[in-house]
Amino acid sequence: MYNWDDPLGLDKSSSSKAKEVEKAPTAEETTKHVVKKQEVEQHEPINHTPENKEFNARVAVDPVKAEDKRVINGQTDINQLAPFKYPWAWKYFLNANKNHWTPLDINMTSDVHDYHHKLNDDERHVYTNVLSYLTTSDILAMRNIGLAVMEKMSAPELQIYQARQVYEEALHTWTYQHCIETIGLDQGEIYNRYRVVPEINQKIQIANRRLDSVLRADMDLNNKDELHEFIMAYIFFAAIFEGCWFYNGFSPIFSLQRRGLMKGTAEQLQYIMRDEVMHASFGIRVVKQIFQENDITLDPKAIREMWDEAEAAEGAYAKYILKSPILGYNAQDHSEQFRYIANRRARSLGMEEPFPGAQCSLGWLDEQSNLRKEKNFFETRVTEYQTGGALSWD
């Protein structure tokens, strides 16, 4: 079962570098020599000998100390992985690699038959609109980590896991595309629903607004207002976008799987769910570490508005995809489960629950979203036993 407990963590001096003194080129130096000199200036090697005519001074560099590292605004060498200050981040990376898979590993034959011959119109409406939302959402998540978050991290152990996260978001997008192609859906129509269906577009626009607010390389995180904006965006993507909307977003497909329908798609989403749980957990852990290292207090009103906006958008989305209930699943249960999961994410962040009293309306979800191991060996790939079965959630 999923474990949302935070993993272990640890906690300015800046490394200094003396300037190199280069020998000025003579008039007779060739273009080749000039190019060589430019390369020396760019790479600044630290091991020199007195015989090297290009240098007449040594470069002294202080060793990196773990205690000097910081999540953001750090001054240590971003290219040096160890010593670790955040060993838990490295464990996330190692653990993520145990869940290695591709959509081609899963048999989709029964899904093609189910979609065209077993699902009713309401169930097909649910299935296609869930895919419509997810296809765009994972690209948004990929852009958030790859373009807005990674470059602001100043410890390589954090960036390395986030690089893996970028890959996983691309893999998830491939998975949805594979489902769309395999079943024979109209790609242009499915992909464009996020633009033409207001209830899907609303969620995408909320995420776009949060992303745009921090998609700036010149963002000064020493400025408290900009740091506040960055943390709010990070919390949104970790706790709401991936921790609630994605986590809750797979549930309609898992409800079909419970009835023996669309099993291939559901199995793919089980693998994706493992990734998303890790993404949300890692993001929440990073946010808490930023709180430890920086004197920052979030605006309670802004937090409240964020949760309320997310709940309203999820409620409208649920009413659209489940305008007619399907067997064992309805819009009310979907929305209540969002509120229940939101409380869990808030507790993980050390915050007040946004929706006190919310109940778990999908008691089967945690168990259903775990990969099943009791498959016939001859009907599954060996990779499942090597990777999925080895994944630790501690």
C-alpha cells in the first residue's frame, strides 16, 4: 500500500575560486591557438603545473560540505553530487528506477473489444474524457518540473530525481497516446477537448496560471514575495495537481477495471499511479525542506483560495464526465474523494485540513490502484516481476 510518510532528511559558506591569470597572446598567435585559449577560459581547469605556459597562478577551490547545501539559493557547486545533504532525494531516484516500464509491455487486446462492444455510451464518455484531461495534464506537469522547478534547485540530488520525473511525465503522455491509438479514437478530437470542453479547460487554465507565475529564469527567490509565489505554485503542483487531481483522476478507469472492463488501460494507470505518488510525495518533502531553510510564512487566505478553487474545478469536472452515473461510480463520490485526499495532502504538508469531516467515498481505491501480483506467469512479462514487484514504498 502507498506510504505518504516523509523520508529522511539532513540541513553557507560559498566555495571561492581564485581568478586565473592568463598569458596575453602575441600578435603571431594563430587562430587555432586563440580557440584553444577560449576553451581554457571556459573550462577553468583546477590542476595546473608551473610548466604550463597558459597559466601562472593556481586555482584554489574549497571542498563541498553537505551542511552548506540548500534546496534553493545555495552557493555550493551544483555539479557535485556527494556528499549528500538530502539522501532521501537520492533514494527517490533509486526507487523510481525500479518502476521502469513502457506502455508496450501491457496487452491492450481486451480493451479494444471492451470499448467497442461492452462499454455503454456513458462509460465511453467517461473513458474518453478522462484520457482527454490526462493527455494535456502530463505535458503540463513535465513543463512545470523541467522548465520552472529544476533550474531553481541548487542541490544536484534534487535535480537528478526531477530529471527522472520529467522523463516519467513524457512516458505517461506516450501511454495515453498509445491507448488512444490502440482503441482507434479520433486523436484530433480527443486532444482538443481540453480546449473546447469548459470543465476540462478550467482545470488546465488553473494549472497554466500557476505555471506561468513561476516560469521565469530570473525569479529572485531571495525576495520573500517571489519565494511565496514559488512555494504556492510548488504546493499546487505537488499536493493538488498530482496529489489530488491525478490521484483522483484515475479512479473512474479503476472503477471499470473492478468490473473486468478496460483492464489493460487500468494496468497502465496503475504504473502511472506509482510514479505520481512518488512525484507528489517528493514535492511535498521539498516544500517542507524549503520551510525549514527559509523564514517564510504562507498567506492563509491564499492557501484557502487555492483549495477552494481546486475543489470547485474538480466538482465541475466530475459533473461533466459523470453527468450520468456509471455502475458503482458517480460524481458525488468523485468529489467527496477529492476532499478526503486533499485533507491527506494538507496533513502531509503540516497544514490545516481544508475540508474537515470529508469521508473516504472510494474505500476500494488504494487497493485497486496497486498492481496485482496474482497473474498467470505465461500471460505477463518478466519485467513486472523484476521492476514493479521490487518497488519499495518506505
